Amino acid sequence: MIRVRNEELLLADSLDHLGGFADAIVVFDDASTDATVEIARRHPKVHRVIVNRRWRSPNRIWEETANRRALYRAARRLHPEWVFYADADERFVGDIRGTLRSPRFADVQGVRIELFDAYMTADDHEPYVSGRPLLDFREYFGVERRRILMAWRPSAGVDYRLPDSREPQGIHGRIEVDFRCQHYGKALSIEQWDETCRYYIDNFPPVYQERWRARLGKAIHARSDFDTELRRWDDVLQHAEDI
């Protein structure tokens, strides 16, 4: 599953990347104004594109939840053994397909993936361009680690219920931590960084607005947003800090 809005820059590579371990992809398009929907519909692994033509509410907190719920319910109609949720700006490291289907994971109900933010620096801030792999695109990452539930076995009672929650609720049983994720939400280009800041400033509650207003115009980093030393990908796990 993947939820997108105006991702024509990334989407072909995103779908190729997810298609490397997924049998089928369901896409939720959140009122894109670019070629996102057309790109998604052309991809051979995409089973369905759900098109939301306009934002139904100014409250993006609950709109995000409703969109993920609609996406998940569409994916469940395929009767999958596993559901995997990703954003377009995430790239994964590890044998996801092989591991999820292995005997070691026979009784696992969910998987948390370790996510690290990529950063633009003074020596590495050229904008990402379509047609190149996003995986390993940036040189430096923050050591801050979020362990996010991204894969789970669908079952009764599992759904998205909390405001702006990227994780579903209702999963019971054994949950493992495995795989790594490079997150490029802060590292595609200086222009994209400022657009992201304005999106949160314009559409989210004050607690979000204050945080992103302070980041506007500050795309280039010498240290992470949490004031820690940036590290190369091969070194980041040795210095990881949970947040």
C-alpha cells in the first residue's frame, strides 16, 4: 500500500522499489494535481488506484487517518497474507519478501522497521531527478531511529483509528523489529523541503505549525534536526538513538 499526493518526481522509482517484494500494490492518491495518477495506473504491479479528487476537510489530522483506512480496506479485498504500508519517499534495505515468508516469521503478526532520515548538507544538496534510484541517494543520515510498524498480517479488528496515525491499531501477538528504511522527506531538494514546511504550516494544528515554521528556509544541515552528528549510512546503526 502507498498513499501519495503530487509524487510524479518519485513515483515510478517508488513503485519499482516496492514491486521488488510486493505481489500487488494499491495506491491512494490524495487529490494530486500532477501526473501521479497516470504514472501509478501504468505500473505493472499496481492493482488499483483510489483517486480522492478533493480534500473533504480542512482538518488534515483526521483526513490522513481516513485516507489510510480507505487504502487498507481496499488492500484487504485482495486477501493478502501480509500488508505493507510505505510512503513514496521511503526506501527499504533487507530481504523483506524472503524474511516475511520464512519459517522464522510463521507466528509473527507485525514488523517494525527502523527508519532514519536522510539530510542535505553543504556538499550534498543537488536535487533529486526522475529516472535515478532514490536508495542511497544521499550521503548523510541522522542517527535518530523510529521503529515504525509497516508490515502486518491483516485480521479482524485491525484498522486505522487514531488521528494522523501512520500505524494501524488492533494488532496482537508477536511483533518483530527488522529491516532498515532510508527516509528522504527532508532530502529531495531545497524547494521540496520548503514546500513540505509550508504544507504543515498551512494545514495542521499549531503544534505542527510551530515546528515546521522554525524549519522553513533551513534545508541544508550540518547536524540533524535533533542536534546530533550526521553519519554515513554504513555507520548510522552503530550510533542509533531511539526517538
